[in-house]
Amino acid sequence: MRASVFKSGPVRLLRNASTPLLAATLWACATTPPAPSTDDADPYLWLEEIEGEKALSWVRAQNAATAERLESLPEFDELLAQAKSALDAPSRVPHVAARKGLLYNLWRDAEHPRGVYRRTTVASLSKAEPEWETVIDVDALSKAEGKKWVFKGMSCLPPEHTKCLVALSPGGGDAAELREFDASTKSFVEGGFYFPTAKQNVEWIDADTLFVASDFGEGSLTESGYARIVKRMKRGQSKAEAETLFEAKVEAVSARAQRYRTDEGDLDIVQEWLSYWESNFYHLTDDGLHRIELPKRMQIFGAFRGTLVVALKEPWSHGGKDFVSGTLVTVKPNGAAPPTIGIIAVPSEKEIILGARATKPGVIVEMLDAVRGRLYRYTPKDEGWERTPIAFPDNGSVHVETDDEDSGDLFVAYESFTTPPTLYHVPAATLEPKVVRQQSPAFDASQFTVAQHWATSKDGTKVPYFVVHAKDLEMNGKNPTHIFSYGGFRVPLTPSYSGSYEQLFGAYGKMWLERGGVFVLANIRGGGEFGPKWHEAALLENRPRAFEDFEAIAADLAKRKITSAKHLGIEGRSNGGLLVTATMHRRPELYGAIVCGVPLADMRRYHQLLAGASWMGEYGDPDKPEQWAFMSEYSPYQNLKADAGYPPVFFYTSTKDDRVHPGHARKMAARMIELGYDVTYYENLEGGHGGSSTNDQLAYRIALAYAHLWSRLR
């Protein structure tokens, strides 16, 4: 009843592609927005050739220069050792998926850099030394087949979970190859289902039938590069022989189908992803497809007792009732008739519904209360739903990792800025969390304190941010400070032992905090910290609200004398990379250094590269003059100019990122170097949008980033 691990539609990480440069005279114009340019106007268009010989030669030269510059710093070797120690720590808490009484996990360490997919029992996981059974050794598979495989997940047919599909990505991108796998024999099925590498979504219907949304040849993909055709394929059929169920328009983002299973009946649902934020949903019955009467902005979280569990992302009126945005409802599709709607939970002013999970006893709801995690179970009672809190420590993040399909027992992950990741077992009968495993501390948290402050943005909006610093910190305006933020795609940033949304297992504690640094997490608009309205406040022409929020936090830190511009470093990746480079040219005097990862930067061409077209609902369509007018005001690549006083920038990206084109970072760095700025660039030759395929690759990249910050901010 969960979404497949092979979801190939747009992802909030954004979560993102590249545009021609204009003449320097247009860049410097302060009153007229730059007009759309032709490809010939961009002297660095050749850097968009991902595997082009000239482009890769430039990348290798930049990587060599970066290694020479940053690896020679006195703190680099220690930073790298500390990063590796955290990422390979034996006590790390495994992420788990429950299947038929077993818990599955992908584990990477020094002996298994690409990972071993393994499983154990619930009882064994609670032991000091769990007994793990290897299911797939990804390193051994890569060696045997001569390919650098990156494991992207395994989706199995309930209730037995022995018939599975394994996703393997060559190099770590979103595109993956799918192979049928037998979990009982731990082997790939000879002659079984197989789908070559593509951005695709494949779901089990039964043991011999699949829903398939894939690359079916010419004309089968959307402008965003995702599948637009959904078929029902039986074992032994070719893609051409499979029955076509639905075709989305080429301008849509993607299409997919899924079976939601419950004891009271299964629901087959086809999704037509119209834009990043809007979808049509269809109920597939014996007599065809029937569009479900629902608002276009909504999200399905699963199925409970024959109904869909749906979060409404916009106000909606149905059956004489008005529903506020953010409400969690049940939806009973009725074929061609209107659906039956019931209310599970309505968000309050201070709480927002972050996510939900349908279990047999009830619906588990993750909430945020002023950016602090909360967890509840909602159970049908009389004519309504009874809410029961599940108690976890305050001031942290709470996330349901998995649940047992038969019992409804939960496995819940908790962490905070100073509390290591902890896995709890929550029995459905008692809802009393019990610690199963906790990571050993990566740093001495007793030295530090966490506070939440609020800055006032340009339009008067109060914007929260967290600060982590030493208890005896001297407020002298000279403390090296690192801000991480995102501000887009409804993604909330919550308290994390890693600081950012990457799983870094507390590496920042040794690499930054214990060295005297201050860490800041900025909850700016565009994210999901306060529900749909918080996100919508920075959509399209309102994107600068996110930049203004970020700038207000930087100013507030200086006002409190926590730091000052000379000692303030900022970091963002993907959409956050757009954030830090946009505010760099808006207010360069606010910052001392920048870390910019896998960024969007060329907003004139982003919609033409890789998955970029799928994000026009977030940013706008640059081919429409009225929308390019507001995008051109902040597009980092177009607005670069000489003698603007930009702080030193460290760019990083991945050649194999098939979501956000590496051309963004490449062209941005090349143009800034041409203009004489202090730029350091690193591109991993694999890794996908995450930027790394192994712990060693990730450790190297974060060591480079912290070396850059320390060398600039002291």
C-alpha cells in the first residue's frame, strides 16, 4: 500500500538544467530584464555536452586544480578522515523495509563501497550484533558484469514478497534497469521480467502481470523525459504486445499506474502528472478508466480499508462541504460516479500534516509543529477518527521507516541536531516506542546547544531558523557560521544529526561544530515547513520571497552578533543551489563563502535540459515573455557581471546526474572564472543527483566543502 521505490516522476530533491548567456551589456542593464537569447549567444554551450570530449577535458582540469588547492590545506586530511569515520561507522542505524517478517537494508562500508543488500529478523536487529543474510552483493555483481551498478531499490509482490523487481542504475542516475528477482532463492530469475535502463515505473498487479510506464520507443516520453504511456503487461509479452491503458500528453510530466491493496478490496489507480504540482487520477475498473473527482493538487499516501488516503494541497468544495488546504481525507472511488469523501484530520494553525501511512489498525500521520516532528495514529471510531499520540523526544525529526503489513507494528526513525539517529519499534497494540538501535555519538553533543530564532523578512513575514553552537560561544560577530537551506518544492527541512537533508551520520559535528563553527538551518518559504501556503508563497513570480527570507536570516545572525558577513558561509544544493547563487548576485556583501551543489543556474534553458520541463509549475516557463520577465531578474547565469564582489564559490555536481543537468554548474563556474572570481569546481564522474555512489566519494566531496569553508571564513 506504499508507493513503489521505482517512482520516476519529479523528486523534491529537487530535488533540478541551462540557458544561453546574453551580451555583457544586457547583463549590466539594471532596468530592462534580459531578453531570451539564442544558443549562439552562449559561449559555454559546449559544456552542456555531458560526455563531450572537450567538456570532460575541462571537468578533469578543474578537478585537478581543486584537488591541488583544497587537498593541500593543513586541515584537509583530518576532515577527510573524520568524514570517512562518520559515514562508515559500524554503529550507523540501518534504514529498513519490512517484508513478511524480515527487515531489508542496503549497507555500504569500506568492504562494500557499492553496498550489500541484506536482511535480518526483528529479533536479531535488537541484538548487539545482528545476524544479516546477504541478498545481493552489489560490488560482486558490478565486478562480475563489468559495470558500476548503483542499487536503487527492490519492489516485491505482497503478501509473500518473494517475486521482486530490482532496480540497478549504471552510475547512479534516476534511469535504472529492472530485473526480476526471487527473494527466496536470492537470485535473478532467468527469462523473467526485464526492462532496460530508462526512467520508468513498474508495479506488480499479480504474479504474472505488471503495470508498466516506460520508454516504449519514439514518442513514448514526455518533454520532461519521463514515461507518458501506461500499459498492462503479462508475462511473456513484449512491450509492443502489452495492452495500452492510458496515454498522457507530451506536455505532461509523466504517467504511472499503481495497485493499492487492502483486505476490503484493491484499487487500481492511474496518475496523469500534468505539472509538478497538478495531477489527474483515474480509477481503473473492468469497464475502463474513470477520472476521480478530486482537486488537481493532492497527494495519495496509500489505501485504508478500501479507500485512498489523500492529502488535499489546495482548498476544495465537494458534496456541499468545504475542505481547507492540507486536510487529510479518505476517498472511495466509485467508478463513473462521484467519490465518497471522509475527513481523517484537519491541520491546525500551528500543525501541518507532513505525511501519512495506512496500516491495518489505523492511519499513521506525521506532523510538524513549528518544524518539530510529531507522530499520531488515527483510528476510525463512531462517525469520526480518534487521534492517539505516539510519544517521541521533542525538538527532533520523526519518520516512519516501515511497517509490518500483518500486525501494523511500526519502525520509526528519530534524530535531532545533537541526538544520533535512533530506530524505534512501536508495537501496534501499545504504541509505546522501544529503542531497537541507536548510532554511537559522532561528536560530543554535551558541548552544544540548539535554539530556534525568528527573522523578519522584507514583507514582514516571520521566518524561523535553528542555530547549533557551543554553549560558551562568544557573541562577537566573528564565529565561522554555515547556513544550509533549500526553499522549494514543498520540502521541509527539519532537525537532523547531519544538519542538511543528506544522511551524513553526524559528520558535521566533528568537521564543523567541534572546530568552533556555528551551524544554521534556515526554514525559508518555498519549503513545506508550514504547509502548502508556505510553499506557494515563493512560487513563480514570488520566488524572490525565498531569497528575501534567506537574506533576512543572514542579517539577523549579524544583528545577534553570532557572526558577520566575513565569517558567514552559505550552502544549498539543487533548488538550494539556485537559492545561494541567486542571493549571491543580489546581496554579495552578506556572505564570505558559498558552497553550491548540483544547482539550477541557467533559468533560460533549464526547461530544455533533462527533467527541467517538469519544474515549470515551480519556476515558470521562460519561453513565455511575461514569465521570463520575472525569472530573468534572478537567473544566476544571466545575471553574472564583472566587479560585483562575489564571494569565493565551491561548485560540485555529477556527470551522471540525469535530473539536474551538470551544465548548470559547469557553465556557471566557467563564466565566473572568466570574470576573474575565486571559483573552485568539483565534478564526480558518477553518482546521479545525489552526487556520489559510494561513501568514499561522499566523504571526499564533503571534505572538499568544509575545507573550502574553513579556508575562507576564519
